Amino acid sequence: MKLLLFAFLFLLAGLPLWAGIFRGVEAPESKADPGELRGKRIKGTYTRVYPKKGPADARLHRALKPGIPVKYEMYFSTGFKNDGSDALILICDLLAEAPVKAMETLARESKAPDFVAIGFTHTDLEPTLEGGSTRWMRKDLLDLATRDAVDFMTDEVLPALEKEHGYRVSPDPDMHYMLGGSSGAVWAWDACWFRNDYFRRCYLSSPTFSAINLGEEIPFLMRKLEPRPIKVVLNTGTIEPDDYFGASYPIALQTERALDFAGYDYKYWIFEGEGHCSRFNHYESQLEFMEWMWKDWDTVPVAHPRICARLSEMTGGKEGWKKAPKGTRLPAKDRAVGPAGEYTARGSKIMLTDKKGAKTVAAKGFGSISDLAVSADGWKLYVADRKSNFIYSLSIEKDGSLTQLLKLCPLHRAADARRLGAEALAVASNDRIFAAAELGIQCSISTGVVDVILPLPGDLPCDGVYLEGNTLYGVSGKNVFTREINFAAKDGQLHPAAYNLL
């Protein structure tokens, strides 16, 4: 009996949008449904077989290429031109009828472009050894807050489908709309964030930005990461899942507040007494969502209307990153000098070389120190450690000894982080700390709170950071990027205005 109950619950868990577990009151019936869709439909499965020779290579960061089968269903609108001008609508959990019908209605009224809609869902991963069990792949395909599944779909699956079925869509990222509910909403946001060169519109229905597969940081990263042009529809019911991985209703509220704080172009709908993703397949609601999403689509590009006060304070609306030409001279690195001598790093130790050249151990017990920097007012030593996601601080005494060790600033990490800590540090005249990290340059106020993250172009990991005058340098491998900011490099004077601001 227990086995039968478990099997029943497992089957429910596999339903699109986890509807069987998490719904509260259903959405009201759509009375204005236009009826049967009349465009062309295609169904199929995309799959590749794992290579029989050669080792797996984790450095590729492409766990989904190749080998994960993806079921898909395609619908071409009745006015589909196939001349490279049509929109692409990508829908998680196969082809939901309501959003497709809503888009078809708007296209016929010239309120939206003609389109191809592609619904997709995972299949199971089959065992490689006899007696093994299949593995449910939804979490791997949809929940993980990384670019793996997005790149898999954008670079491999979509081009393969275009080639196989002989169609073309617009290459303009403004013409590509991702729809996802629950776990699918994580995937939809990932698509617009990591592949902003390809997706710029998304629908987040009851998003599970929660502790299922490291998606819980997404609303907070929305606030801190320098934003990108993304237009968002967000909706939720008030009767949402409350489980070990989080409570979806307050997560949706947190997401709405984050979108507002960061200045995204978005609209939010909340439905009292309804459950998880209750409006995903509700025609009248989707018509309303779609009409807002595609308003002025042919004249107004997707943009980011405003930036938050923190980012504005730092960048002043100045132009973003520029790639520096080869051979660009990097600024000289500030030496970590105190009243009694210079501090240098040696593995897990900090060495003090006094004015007579004698060396002593000033601090020890770190993991692998990557960089040291002295505060703008000269009495704090900042420590970057590759084996810790904290930037540490120590107090510099008159005799050169180091005291008062603090875990000053925790750095944010990517879900698939390969590095814990910062590779380098730079300090501005107001004691703002810039840390070169995998997510980009993480910027902290003097008291140790990251309030702005500046990703490098292409989300490249940042290996080095320099500040010369008002020019910030970000280094990734052989690539050097520069941008102008409002905070100047240390100039020997004390500028304490932002020391203790939260």
C-alpha cells in the first residue's frame, strides 16, 4: 500500500508545473476562448547520444550537451511568414494552449507579431547499467540557476529544429519570449539573464526561486547585479506551496520587490485564493499578459528603464564596459604598506617586511591568500582568500602587528561556482572595496556589505581588478575591460563619506 501511494505521488510530481501537488483554487473558466488553433503543428523528440569514446570534461560547463532528450511540440501561427521576421515563443512543459491562443489572437489583430511557439519538456535519463533506474530530469533542466540548460537550448536544440523543419525566426532578441511556471520560471529568467543576446522577454508564473537547486539567490542578485534589458510578466496566487525548499507566495512577492528595486520593465498580477501557476493556461489572463508584453513591440525596443540608487551612485549612468585594445597598460598595483612596513602574502600567511628588511609572520591560518589591500584611511588590511568566500579584515597596529581579524564581507557565488573567493582587490578613496570574483566585480561598502555587482561582458569570471583615477579595470584571462565610475582610486586623502552607510 505504501509503495502504491509513493508511486501515485511520484506520478503527480511529474505533471507539468507540479499542478497535482501545489494548486489551490483553480483559475476561473476562460469563457472567451477562441476555440481550436488552426496553424500547423509538429511534435517530436530531440536527443543526442553520449559519446562512446573520450572522458567527460567538467570544464565545458555543459552537463546537458549531449545526452538529455527533450520532447517538443511546435505551433506555427496562421500568418507565419517564414522570412526571418516572425517571433519565437518558447514554453516550458510542452505547448500550453492558452498563451498560444492569446498570441494568435493578438497577431490577427496586429497587436503582436506572427510567431512559432515551441513547447518543450524533459524526458527521463535512462540508466547506462543493467538494473539501474531512470532519473527524472526536470530539476536538472529547469531548476538550476546556471546557463547550462539555456546554452543547450539556444546553441544546440533551437538551431537543430530550424534546420530539421525548415523555418526561420527573427534573430532580434526582442522577438524571443520565454514562458515558464514554477521551475520553468527559473529557466525563463536564466534564458533572459545568461542569454540576453537571444532572449529579452519572459513570463514568470509562480516562480520557484527557492532552495530546490540553488535558485533562492535570484531575487537578491536581481537587486545587486547590474541589470540587463528584460521585460517581465510576473503572476502568482495566494495559495502557493510551502515546503522544505521555501514558500512560493512570499518568494513571488520578494521577486516583485526585486524587479521594482532594480528598475526592470515589468508588470505583476496576483490572484487571491488561487494556487500554483493557476493562470498559466487561462486564456483571458494570457491575453491580458500578452497584450502588455507586446505593446508597441514594433516601435519600442526592450530596455531597462532605470537603475537603482546604488548603481546610479557608482556609475552615474555612464557607458558600460569597453574592451581595451591588446597591449593596454594596467595600472600599478597598490602595495599593502602600513606604518611599520609592507605586507605580502605567502600561501596561508601574511608576512611583514619592516623598514630594515626583516621579515616576520604577521598573520596565519588562511587558505590561499590571493591579494592584500589597505583601507583608504590606512588602518585596515583587507585579505582575499581563494579558499573562502569572505574578504577578511585585520586592524593594523602602530608596531605593524595585525589584530582584530574579522570576516568582513561574504561574496556572492554562482550556482556552479568554480572559485570561492576573490582573486584580487582594489580600494577607492571612500574605502569602497572592489573584489574580482567569478560573478564579476563585487563592490562592497567599507563595513563589508556587497551592494552592487558589475558582471563582465559575456559573464566572464574576473581575475583582476584595478582602479586608476575614475577608471575601473576588469581583467579576465587575456581580456581587459574598462569603464568610468564615480569613485576614484585612493589619492592619499581621507574621504570617509560612505564608510558606514548601509
